[in-house]
Amino acid sequence: MSAREFLTRKQAGALGEGVAAQYLLSKGFKIVERNYLKPWGEIDLVCEKENTVRFVEVKSVSVVDFSRERLYEPEALVDIRKLRKVARTACLYMEEKRDKREFQIDVVGVLLNRETKVARCRLIEQALEGNL
């Protein structure tokens, strides 16, 4: 694939999830599970940090260059409906695992630069706090 070709949504999503996982590892997170899938919803990354389970929604956008980075905020594309769906799936995950710990919903926005093959990440912690 040449640098000028667009990534499909699926390719950008898979690449973004991998980048987000590496980013979170560098921030002290432990990746417990990837792509937890149920008929009613999916969680991109299930992580742990400081004895809290973190359910992470990853949103990726492929851009040509970072000079217009301020125009792209992939994390802002995760709306309240999506966050609530992740929260419902997270509750079921915790019940299924019989895990009584605290949990939270986080979002990682990933900007993928097609030309330089560089990525930038932004972490929004407790993205659903107060919005249930």
C-alpha cells in the first residue's frame, strides 16, 4: 500500500487498536483482553491499572499529515450512546468474570499519519463519568 492510499475503516481500526494497546502499555496499563465480543456489543480493549478494570473504546482516524491535527479528534467521535453500550457490555463482562473491582470506561483517540507511518494517541479517562 502506498503512503497516499487510504486505509479502510477496518484496517485503520485494527491498526489503531494495536497502537492504542502499545500506548496504554507505556502508560502502565496491563492488557487483559482484546476485542471482547458479545451479540449486544464489543469492547476494544479490556485493561487493568491500579486494581481498576478499564474498558477502552478505541477510535482511529487516518490522516495525510499532522499539520492539521487540531481538525481531527477521533476520540470526540465516540458519542454517549456508544459509551453507554460499552458500559452495558462492561457490566456483563464483570458479571461473567465474577469480578467485584471498580471499573471505568476510557477512550483512546488515535491519529494515524499515512505518509510518515507515525501515530499520536490521546487518552480520555472516565469518559462516561456522570453520564450514566
